Amino acid sequence: MRSLTTPATIAAGSLSGGPQPVLPAADGLVLRPWVDGDADVFLGAYRDPAIQRWHTRRPRTVTEVLGWFEQYRLDWARERGGHWAITRDGGPVLGRIAMRGFDFDDGISGCAYWVLPDARGAGVATTALVALSEWGLGAAGFFRLHLAHSTRNDASCRVATKAGFPWEGTMRSDAVHADGRHDMHLHARIKTDQND
Ligand SMILES: CC(C)(COP(=O)(O)OP(=O)(O)OC[C@H]1O[C@@H](n2cnc3c(N)ncnc32)[C@H](O)[C@@H]1OP(=O)(O)O)[C@@H](O)C(=O)NCCC(=O)NCCS
């Protein structure tokens, strides 16, 4: 039995009642749900040393990737999160962006991303994060979106800041990486930031 004493920020069923949206972004980028045909490129991304460095949870086989994609579909259906491939004009996959840990009561969600090596340095992550957050804080109804990155991941810090997620603080020893625990920067964008 739900015992929340304040109104939920987002009504249950308001996202899962429809298909996961395709989100247009600037510069011809399009965020679309993953399809099984993306499994090879998704698996290949996790062979990149930089993605391996910052993402400790990773699939090892195409079968595992397909399991992840199924979980992504369930996340949407159960209103736990949303997972998008970043593409350009319906072309090849350039990267991944996600919202995780939907909390409809408080209207908050986490965000995460990676970009394939050949697509880096062209604004893909920043543009995708701006588009995702405009949808998340707009049509989807969230009030606050947050993300965290290792204090050693300067590129991710730059992406967050450029996309309108200012640094809020440092979470000491918050995540385990291959070389041990890292302090993590917390960044967030809130609905009332939008017109700043
Ligand atoms: C971090 C990552 C997502 C950035 O993707 P991208 O599409 O290249 O990002 P953008 O082009 O939008 O912006 C990158 C910014 O970081 C800056 N940058 C890149 N490498 C940097 C570094 N080592 N130190 C500081 N800034 C750096 C770029 O100069 C650019 O800023 P600018 O436009 O002001 O010059 C991508 O490098 C990646 O996938 N890395 C591996 C996985 C990862 O780090 N995921 C995030 C985990 S929290």
C-alpha cells in the first residue's frame, strides 16, 4: 500500500502508458530505443578502454546484450528507467544515454552516457544530454535529474557542466572502479534551471 503523504510529482502509469519516445536533438541527432540489431555495436563499445575504465558493469556476449535490451524494455514498462541509442538521422549508433532509477514520487532520475570512440569530441554527449533533460524536465514531468562521474573523469565533468548540470558536491568513495574506490562528483539539473 502506497503511503506517500504528499502528491506524487509524476502519476504512476504516465510514462509506461505509451511507447518509449524517440527524442530529436540538435545537430540532427536522434535518441531512439535500442533494438536487437544494435547488439553487436553495443557489445563492441564495451571493448573500448575508456568505456571499460568508467563503466564497471558490462556485457561479455551478444546474448548478454540482448538480455540487457530486454531489461531496458522492462525498465520502461515498469517505470524504472529509459535507455536510448544516440544516432544521427537514423544512421549508425554513436553512443548511449539513459535515465535510471525513476522516482515518480519525488520526480527525480539519474542519467548516464557513453559515446563511441570515433564519435567523440563533436558534442554528441552534450547534445544528447541536453535533449534528454529537456524531455525529462518537460514532457516527462521530472523535477530533478542527476548524474555522477569519477572525479578523475574530466571529460564527463565537462559534458555535465556544458549540458546545464552544475557540480553540486563530491561523494567520497562512492563508486568502485578497477583501480579501487573513486570519489564521485554529483551534478544535477532541475526544472527551474531551464530558463536561466
Ligand atoms: C565522456 C564522453 C561521454 C564525452 O563524449 P563526447 O561526445 O566526446 O563529449 P562532447 O563532445 O559533448 O564534450 C566533450 C567535452 O569534454 C572535453 N574533454 C574531452 N576530454 C577531456 C579531458 N581529458 N579533460 C578535460 N576535458 C575533456 C572536450 O574538450 C569537450 O569540451 P569542450 O566542448 O568545451 O571542448 C566520452 O568521452 C566517453 O564516452 N568516454 C568514455 C565513457 C565515459 O566517460 N562515460 C561517462 C561516465 S560518467
